[in-house]
Amino acid sequence: MTIAFIGLVAFMLATRRPLKGSVSNVVKYVFVGMITAAHWIFFFEAIKVSNVSITLTTLASTSLFVALIEPVFFKRKIIAYEVVFGLITIFGLGLIFQAETEYGLGILFALISAILAAVFSTINGIFVRYDKPTKITAYEMLGGVIGISAYTLFNTDQVTMPVGIDWLWLLLLGLVCTSMAFVVSIEVMKTLSPFTVSISINMEPIYAIIFALLIFKEDEYMSPLFYAGATIVMGTIFLNSYFKRKAQKTSEQQTD
């Protein structure tokens, strides 16, 4: 997150984008950055005590939590099918838990990570209405640095300095997979709801499971019931897209 923050500040200075903001807004962004940091702490702890497949599939439950909290933040009615899709996701997760009971702690950590992701994603959907995604992300990364630094003070035994090629991977994670991805995810919320963004990100487990199988091989092999649950979770993505397109067409027809 330090690399992401420095990269964003350098980019904003180079492109002469305003970095200054009101004190109240900056405080809000920094606080949400701390929530983001907590999300990543639980995310990586979940991978540590389970594996990539379990963590990312469980993280797909973010869409359920967004469906529940988005109406509160955006002051709109709850959309029934979003809740239904969220419940379907939970059912899929239930199958995964039954299949992989030895990873219970990892699933719990991933669920906490999902709740935190739902919170900061929804709040960012509000922030982007009145400020630039790059500025929002820069201060949130700063808040993340503060949050993780505070966490590290109580976990000094886990701190190891990067060496050699570790720096290359950290630069890739910080500049591309964190700062750039975060800016884009906030940018698209100018036109898409936090729920649609979160459920679209549910495609991530598919890519991750494939890469994890290629890289970690037998450590990532799961039972058939796991893949059944994962398929159910992924299915909600396509159902959501179908209903969203259908609603959009109906709205356009009514406008015409």
C-alpha cells in the first residue's frame, strides 16, 4: 500500500491533478483506507490458514453484504433479486464449508474480509459522486499504510524484509494490482452500482483457481462438492448480468 500511495502521488503530480482536499474529506478517505487495510489483513491471513481457492471463493460473498448495506447508504429500496442472489451465494458457500471443514478458520477470515470489502466498496460509491477516483484512492492507500503499520506493531514476528525478486512482485502488486485496480473500480461506480461491481469481481475466483492449480498444483485440489459450491457462487454473476440488462432494456423502452 505504500508503493501504491507513492505511485499515485507521483502520477497526480506528473499529470498536475489536484491532491489537496478538504480536511473532512481527507479524514473520511483515510478512515476508509484503514477499513481496506483490515480487509487485506484478513484476506491474506485467510490464504495463510487455508488456500487461494477457499479464500477467493468465500470472498465472493461480498455481493451479499453489499446487497444488504447498499440500500442503507444510498437510501433506496432493497432489490429482491439481489438478496436472493446473495442467499444463493451463501448456499454455495455452505457447500464449500461442508466439503472443506478443515479450512473453517480460513473461511471465517475470508467472510470478515468480505464484509469489510462490502463496506468500503459501498462507501466509495458515495465518494466518487463528488471527488476524483485518483484522489480518493491516494488517501485511502495512505490510510491503509497507517492501519497496517499499527497492526504490524503488534505482529513484529511476522515482519520480513523483501529480497531480490520480491521487490518486482511488490511493485506489480502495488502499482498495477492495487493502485490502478482500485482507481478503476471506483471510476466505474460513476455508472455502475456497488452491487454490480462487487458481483462482477466474483469472476476473480475462477481466474485464481486456475492459476493456483497451475502454480501450487496438488495443494489446491479440492473435493467435487467444493467445485459444486463454487459453480453456484459464480452462477450468480451471470444471473445478475441478465437481470440488470433486462431492467435496463425495460427502462429504455419506458423512456422512449
